[in-house]
Amino acid sequence: MNLRHLVVLLSSLLSGLVAYARSAPQAAAAIVPAASDSALVQLRAAQVYSPAMQRLGGSRPWRYQPGSPPGWASPATRDQHWRLVGPHFLVGKEPPGWRGTGCFRLRFTLDPALLGQPLGLHMVQDGASEIYLDGRLLGRYGTIGTSASTTQGVRPRYRLLPFMLREPGPHLLAIRYARFAAWPRPYAGLDLWVAPAERLIAERVRQARSDTLSLITVASAMVLAVLHFCLFWFYRPQRTNLYFSCYLAATAATTFLVFLRATCVDEEIRWWVELGFQLGAALSSGSLLVFLYAMCRTRLPWFWLGLLGLASLGHAVQWLAAPTAGNQVPAVMIGVFLLAWLRLLPALGRALKQQQPGMGLLLVGMLGAMLMPLVAGSAFRFVHRWDNPDFLAAQIFVQVCGLVLPICMSIYLARDFAATRHHLEVQLRQVEQLSAQNLAQEAERRQLLSTEKERLEATVRARTEEISAQNLTLAAQRDEISAQADQLRTLDEAKTRFFTNITHEFRTPLTLMLGPAAQIAADTREPGTRQQAELVQRNAQRLQHLINQLLDLSRLEAGQQVLHPAPGEVVGFVRGVVGSFASLAQQRSIGCSFEADPLELFVDFEADMLEKILANLLTNAFKFTPAGGAVTVRLQEEAAPAPAPTWVTLTVRDTGCGIAPAQMPHVFDRFYQVDHSPTREQEGTGIGLALTKELVELHGGTIALASEVDCGTTVTVRLPLAVASGAPASAPVIGRGKAVVPPPSLAAESLAVAPADAPLLLVIEDNADVRAYLCTLLAGSYQLLTAENGAVGVALAVEHLPDLVLTDAMMPRLDGYGVCRALKQDERTSHIPVVLLTAKADLPSKLQGLDTGADAYLTKPFRRDELLAQLRNLVLSRQQLQVAYRRSLTEPSPARPPTTEETFLARVRQAVEAALDDETLGVESLSRELGMSRTQLHRKLKALTDQAPSDFIRFLRLTHAHALLAGGAATVAEAAYRVGYSNPSNFSTSFSRHFGHAPSETPRQAVGQH
């Protein structure tokens, strides 16, 4: 770069001198004498050759005329009327009348010592100009136009204007200057410096060399940036290399822009270079800050980076509003950078304290990086004083400051590389050792694998032979299973035939039962006989209904059921079926309603099957809906275009207990019970819904069920029924859909009356018919209590303490086994005999009942005589136990574990004996002591000892007094007082009545017995 500038300077000097020498012999135009007030300068040799460069004209004003007046460069033009102004003005302070162009004229004379000497002019400007000397063109910079778009300004940094004069003068220097734009600020005028041409050339060469020094920093920074980026690329976790690479790249770009700004002569290009310099300085500061924080291994200063970015943005906006040429970094950016650096000092101190490698080099580099922006402005001014002989040293100092941090980081990189290499060599040796170990282990592993492979191959062969044998066995089993399946199909067909035949056979005895029972119920006048006949008739009808359902299922399964639809009015038919359940709904206090849309609908349907579908759905709805609930039936028509059938939707909705989601998929399975426990509250066989589903599918319809626990169930049936083609027949007669109404309770006058001293019998049975039948059998011999389930039965037993309990085994809420267990475990009811009455006749069920404490086990159907004999025997055994318990009060107990009743009697005896001398001891205080009511204590003692509590207390008192008197331990009066008698005469009377002799004779009686 310096070579090019030197060639330019020498060629311009030689061409100027030759041109001026050629023009010297020609006749010059006459110079108009200068007026007394005209601009005239005397150039002296001492000033031109002085060490300090001289400004042409010094502070003297020039003649000035705005625009381009005619003859402005001619010495013959009179300029006495031109204004006197200085050519070096600022933006905004232009000479009067300035419109972008103007002409300046200055006259000067020479000392004789300067005549014939090569001189030169150095012009400082930012616009375009034409320079004339004595009317001849001396030089031209840029292009002068009439507007900013046509004018091209330049800054002649390395160019000069040589000239040589042989006459002392005066000479005329005329300059036409044009500048329309405000860039660059603040200088808008021009300056001319005069010196010997040789000196000017030397100064320009030195200036070009100093500018070229910037390229050293650019090249060094770029090389280091590429190096550190490559280090980051090959080792990504080390982000410090990336940050330092960004800083070096930004520094290189900024320094290169400084070089371009110094060497570029085009003002428009210099504007873009200056803008890039402002942005590059901000980017360089930010990347340096990130790098420093990364080196100290602390969090990145996002706040300070943002603040620095905002300051840089504000400075860029300010510069764009008023662009200036300068090499100074903005003070705001320097301040933000210094504050962020000061915040880094604690982290830097911790890093030094921890002896982190390379921190000393980092400190030296940071010092150089910080000095760079501080000394850049002053050094720039010092360097560009081209008349200063030490400007090259100043430029070198600036470049060294810029290279301190890269050099320090390069040294750090070299040290880190050496340490890394040493670490890698150590690791390499370790890897070699591990590789040798791995090779040995690999050989051992291969040997093991070979052995294991042989073992596995042997195992596979053995397993293959075993699997082959198993396959042969499975093939034989498959053939056997296939034969068994054929046998099962044959047995199933035989079972179906047998089931159908035996079901048909049931019809004959049922007919013989239903006919006589109906005739007896109609002919007899005795209420008891009529009730017995109605009982037989009602249960025979129920059995017939179950048999019919089984036959329907059998026919549907065999595919023998065929539809026989007939025209009819389906709304009235459904209303009649719903109406047949009105009495059942009234008796159970359940609301029953029917809705239809439309009110009439004539279709072809089979009345018998539709009645079975609806009756089964209503039976289930009423069965599982409690009192106070509601059952709603709704019929809707879904019209369809002809000839498609009309879809009739039947919806049965109840507010019952609902069905759990886990049980919903099985409700239509045959013989499935939602509650299959022995304590379920509702009876059923699990046939109704299965039959309903089969009948609906026979019609080609669908059935869906939606339910929610404790909210109710909704069943929706959709049937495709063709519109009636013929005349509608009369409404079908409703017969089978009649609801089964629970039997009324037996009238009191129809039951026999038991004696007042008859035992109290509690009957627990959930079936009303069986409960009524048992009451009929037992009313003449026992006083009766009845309960419909086990929980109610246990409560009645605790309250009334019956003499006997007769309970069914399978009941809702609490079954018979639970009743027996509850009664036997309760001290108040443990003495009560329990008879289990159930349909389970297998031995495990009998053993289960007897294990829970049942005294007798009878299976249904039971014989009347057997039941009565069992009850009589239990009463008799209870009476024998009473005698034994009374005897145990006066005799020592045998050496065996006591029973529950013996334990209870011992508690009562201890309670009485503890207060035996208390004459106020009575039934009330004794019942409180035992935690029982007066009635419960009375019935308990009466059942165990056939004695009332007061008699039991008197018995114990008299027995204890007899022992005292027989042993001679007390007199009659003392014995009376010690057993709670306040009056000895009353004691004597009671004693004589109980033992048959007076108390005074007791010692003699005792001696006689011995």
C-alpha cells in the first residue's frame, strides 16, 4: 500500500513541475493591482522551511464570492467587491450566500529565496474543488456539480499540488469549492498547507506507512480468530474459544474499517465505513465482555450486554442523525464496559485465588484491551499530525495495544496446548494399558462364549427333542379333546332334549296342582283352608311361569321359535300391560306411569312375545325399586319411509339401586345374577333378561341398558314393526303379563291361639309365603314373632329374648349363618336355641350351620312333623339345662372349660355375692351392674334357671345363710343381717318356706346328714 502511494506522489510532483516549467516562458496575463483591503499574503522562506507546517494565508481572510461568477480564476478579474472570509468554516456556519458552491481568491508574494524552488500545496477538504494558480489549472479534486447528487467529494489524503514560481509576484491562487452534503461533520470548509515539495512527499509516504501498520493488526487478529474458531469447532464444550474468536473477528473488522476510513478518498464510501466502525466498536466491546466473563467461569452478563447494546443503538441513532468523522469510542459505551468490567473483578479475584491457569496473561491482555479505546483518540490525533516526526511510534503503540490481548491469549493457548498434550499422552498410556487388559478380557470372554455356546447347543438339542415329544403328546391330546368335544356336543344335545322333555313333564303335575287348588279355593268357606289353597295355587303359577321361560329359551336356542305377527294397536296393548302392574305399584308405594307418542299406532306385532318382553322388564324394574321410587314406561315411533318398517322404541326407566359398571356386560347372560350372594334382597333365576334379549333379537331389534349406581336403570328396546296392512284386530288379551303381587298377611282370626305360657318363637324368613305357612303351622303351640330378614331378626331377638329362633339360611342383608353367629356370640342371646331352615341339603352346608352354633338343621321341603318334633326337643332340652344350671349354683362345677351360659351365671352370682349384705340389692341394681335391661335380665335368667331375677337373688341369699348356719359360723340373726335381711322374722319365714325347716334347726339337720 505504501509503494502505491509513493508512486502517486512522485508522479504528481514531476507532472506538476514539468507543466509549470513549460508554461513559464509564455506571456502571463496582467495581474490587477491589489487594493489596500485585498487579501495579500507574503510567503517568507523562514515560514515555508520551518519545522511546523504553515497554513497558506494563516488567519488572513480570502476573497469570497458564492456560486461560480464569470472569470473567477482569471487574474484580470477585479474582486474588490468580493467579501473577505476564511475558507475554513464549520457545518452550519457557512459564509454568507453559501448555496453549496463558492469561489475563494488569495494573492501572495514570494521571498527571493523561494524563487525557482519546488514547492507544494497540501489541501484538506471533504468536498470537490478546482485550484488555479495565476489563471492556470493547478489541480482538481472530485467532481463539482450543481447539486449533492452531481457533486462527488473526496479527501485528498495522500495527494499534493506541486508548483514552482520564478517571480516574486504577487500571484493569484483561485479555488472553486463545492460541498452540498453535511457529511462529514463538523468541518465543511477547506485548508491549504504550503511546504517544500520534498518534505510533503516524505510526510505522505510516512503517513501511508503508518496507515499500513493497521493491516498487521487485521491479519494477526483474523489468523487468531480462525485458529480459535477451529479449536471451538473441534471441541464444542470449550465455548471460550468461540467467544474469543468472535472478539478477534470483530476487532479485525473494526481495525480494517479504520484503515479504509484513513485511505479512502470517496466521501460516500467513507460514510458507510464510518457507520461500520461505530457498529464494529460496539460489537467488539460486547464480545470482549462475554469472553472475559467466560474466562472467569461465571455467568454471562446479560444485563450489561443488553445495556451495552442499548447504548450502542442509541449512539448509532445519534450518529445517523448527525454523522461525524472521528476515531473516538463513545464515552457511554466505555462507561458501560468499565462498569461491567468492575462487576467482573470479584469473579476475577476468585479465579486468581483458585490459581486458575492463564489468569495472569488474561489480566495483561485485559489491560491492553482496556487501554485501546482510551488511547485510540489521542493517539489518532497524534499520529495524524503529519508534521510530527514521532507519529510512526505513536501508531505502533496503538497497534501493540490492540495486539496485547491476542498475543496473551495465544501464549495461554500454547501453554494450554502443551498441558493438554501432556494430559493426552498420560491418557494415551492409560488407554494402552486398558487396551491390553481389554484384549486379555476379550480372549477370556471368547473362551467363555465358546464354552457357553457348546452348552447352549446341547441344551437346544435336548429341548428340541423334548418339544418334539411334547408336540406328539399335544397332538394326541388334541385328538382326545376333539373326541371329548364331540361327546360334549352329543351330551349337550341329549341334555337339551332331556331338559325340554322334563320341562314338558312338569306341566302335567302342575295342571293337577293348579286345578284342585283353584277348585278348593273357590268352594271352601273356611278362611284357613282358602288361604292354604291360594298359597298352593300362587306358587304353582310361579313354577309354571319359570317352566314357560325355560321352554322359550330352549326353543330359541334350537331355532324353533317363529314370529306370528298380527295387526293391532300397539299403544293400547302396552298401556294394558303396564296397567296390570298398578296393584303391585300401589302395594309397594312405587309410582308407575306410561307415556306414548303417538297416542295410537297400528302395526303388525305378536302380542305374546311383546307381552313377555315388557313383563320381564317391568318385573325387574319393580323388583329393584324401593318404596317411594318411580317406574316410567315410554313408547315412541321413529317413522321411516315406505316400505321400510316403523321403528318402535320402548323405554323402561326406574329409580332403583342401579347396576355397577363392572356388571353391565353380563346382565343379559343366561342365569347371571347381579347379586349372587346368599344375602341378596331380591329373588330371581337370571332367566328374564336373557329371554328378553333373545326375543328382541328374534324381532330384529336391539336392546340397550344404561345404569348408574343409586340413581336407577334405563332399558331401551327398539323393534322394527311393519305398519298394519289389514284391518286392525281387536286388542290382544293380556294374560301372562299380569304382575305377581305379594300375598297379603294372614288374618289374625285365621291363626290358632297359643296358651299364654307357651314358648316365644322368632320366625326369620324373607319369603312371605313360607313365613305365612310357618306361622300357620306353629301358631297353636308357640307365641310368634316374625322378621323378613336376618338384621331385623337379630334386633328382635336382642329386644325380646325369645325361647326359640327358626331362621332361613339365605336371606337379604344378613343370612341365617350370620344370624346364628350373632346370637351365639352375644351374651344376652347365647342361650337361645337356633334352628336353620334352608334348601341347601349338602353336607358342607349342614356342617357350616352346625359350626356357627345352630342347634338343628332342617332342609326344604321339610316335613311338618319333623319341624314340630325338633322344636319340642329343643324346648325340653332347655328345661333340662335349667335344672342343671340351678344345681350348679349349689354344687362345684366340673373340671372343664365353662360354657357361655355358665360364664354368665357366674357373673350374676359374683355380682349378687358382692352385695349380699345390701338389703337394697334388687333387679334394677343388678341389671345395671351387668349392663343389661331389666327385661333382658329377666328373660335371660328365666330361660337359664326358670327363675326370675328376684327369686334368683333370694335363692343365693338363703343358700349362703344355710351354709353359715350349718357350719355354726353365725346365729340366725347374724346370718339374716349378713345376707341382706333387715328383719330376722322375714328371714326365718323365707328360710322355712325354701328349706322346709326353721333356721334354728339347720345345725341339727346338718349333723344328722353327716
